[in-house]
Amino acid sequence: MPKQSKLTSAIGFAMKAGRLKSGDFVVEKLVRAEKAQLVLIDKAASENTKEKYRALCTGHRTEQMEVLELGSWIGKPGRMIAAVTDEGFANMIKRASAETDTAQGE
């Protein structure tokens, strides 16, 4: 699955650069302040969590994306939500995700 690693790398770069923040309270605060460029939600997150962020992101015109195993990618197992605060990194993650989806025939 080499294309998946491109998405993993993009998320990892954002994390290392300090442009990705994780955790429910922090992400909610960033979205409300309109500082989040992209919200990443783990596909394994509860329906309540997904619904909360769908509504919050829609209300603040923030793009969101579901990913697999978010916590392990950012080195914080168990984390279900993260926000990318830099537009460049957000775009890099979206491009990598689009390539992954294309490669998987979605």
C-alpha cells in the first residue's frame, strides 16, 4: 500500500512541523476560532464524535476528512480527532488522500 504511506507521511510532516494539533478540546477550540484548515477524524471514532465535528465544521466552513488509524500516524494512539492549522499542509494531505482514493479505486 505505498499510496497510503504518502498520506501517512503528509500527516506526519504536519505533526512534526507543529501544524497539526490533536485532541477534542484543542481541535474544537481551533475550529471555533477558524484557525483549523482541515479536520481529520479517525474512521473508528464514535458516531457522536463524527456528528459533532460534521456540524461544527459545517458551521465554520472547515473541511473535514476521515482517515484510518489517525492516532498511530501522529504518535498518539487513541486520538480520534486532529486539526491541521497550515493551509499548505492541509492541501498536501488532501492531495495525498485523493491519490490514495484513486489508487484504491474509490
